[in-house]
Amino acid sequence: MAHDTETKSLKRKAYEKELRELQAQLCLLQDWVKQEGMRIVVAFEGRDAAGKGGTIRAITERVSPRVFRVVALPAPTSREKSQMYLQRYVPHFPAAGEIVIFDRSWYNRAGVERVMGFCTPEEHERFLKGCPVFEKYMVDSGILLLKIWLEVGKEEQQRRFEARIDDPLRQWKLSPMDVEAWTRWYDYSHARDQMFAATDTPYAPWYLLRSDSKKKARLNCIRFLLDKIPHERVKRPKIKLPPRSNHGAYDDEASLAGRNWIPDAY
């Protein structure tokens, strides 16, 4: 199995300690987002095996899914293919008090669709022209839009792909599409550069995140979000549990006797 580069660069205990502290700050952030009715969209893009999924999990594992909502759309249906391209993404946009995280977004058209031929050159060109207008409308409507590109090096990407081949816990991550994409490194580089040139705007800039070390990338990404999303600490009333009522008390353990219990194997 391949050896991840981050095991040398950041010890697990130090990583977990820092991650816990940052996740605690994300919990404070979500209180402010709810109180102020903020609407935030975070779009994650990047090369295959760049660590998008792990980074998103690090962001969301300690917060409420009702505030931090992850959207990972499957391939479009035949009906969706007949719609305006951006139409399928709009229903997932945030309401007040929500942060929507897109695990891949409308930028599929600028990446995998462009490289793999799932869209025509004309559709690709039309997307690059129209996307900045679309995002300007988002920002002008009050949405805070953050676009993050995870960049992993060729050697580290190869190590991660090779690790997926032999690890039964990771094999599901390696599809025939991923293998085909791996052979097209420079096609994806050119598509990425075209995308940046057309859509890196003052009102919706791209932010690049180096992800050769997955642990460092996760920490750096959370720090970035905490820095870019203005927030303050919301005062919470101190909670004291009241005594339980004994009204209607009975032997509820005995009432469960004879039910179908899952075997206690540990």
C-alpha cells in the first residue's frame, strides 16, 4: 500500500488536537450563521484523489447537517440534461442560516465534462462566458461564495490511486472514469487553467489549496473558512438539566423483555 506523505509531516496527535480546536470554532461559527441568517456557498473542486471528500468530512463531522449541508449531485438524468445547465444546482442553494458545501459543483462542465467529451466545445465556451454572470448574480443577492480548488501533485496522486487498488476500504473510490482521468493529467491542467482565466473574478475568486498532505490541507481549509466567513461568538444561556418527572413511572426495562435485540458481540 502507498505511503501518504502527510504521515511524515504532521503527527497524528498534533493533527487531532488542532482539528478538534478548529472544529469547536466551526460550531461557534454555525451559531452566528443561524443567528444572522447568512447564506453561504462553498464549492470544492480539484483533481481526482486531491482529498475533497476527507476535507469536507473534517469540516462537517462536528456541526449540524441542518446548517452545514453537503450537496454531491449524481450524473444528470435525461430530463436534467435537457434543462439549462445551471438549473439543477439552483434548488440546492442556501436559505437563511445555511452553509451549502458542493462536493463538485457547476464547474463539472469546465473539468470532467470538458476533458471527457461529455459536453461540446460550444457548451464549454458558453459556460465559461456565462458562469461569471451567474456568480455575480449570486453574490449580488447576498450569498457569500467561496470557491476552493484542491491541487495535488502527480506523484502523490499516483500514490493515492495505487493505494486504492489494494485497499478494500478504498476500492470503491477508484472507478473506470478515475483511471481514464489519471491518464489525462495535462488535459485536466489545461482545462483548469482555462477555467481560472475565465472565472477567477474579484467578486468570486478562486482559492487554491495544496493537498499533498491531506492533514495539512484539512486544517488549512478550516482555518481559511473561519477567516473568510465573518462571525462573532453567540452567547448561549447556561443549561441545567431539570429533575425527571416520576409521573406514570413503571419498569420500562421489563417492558422490553422478549424484544428482538441486536447481539452484543463486544
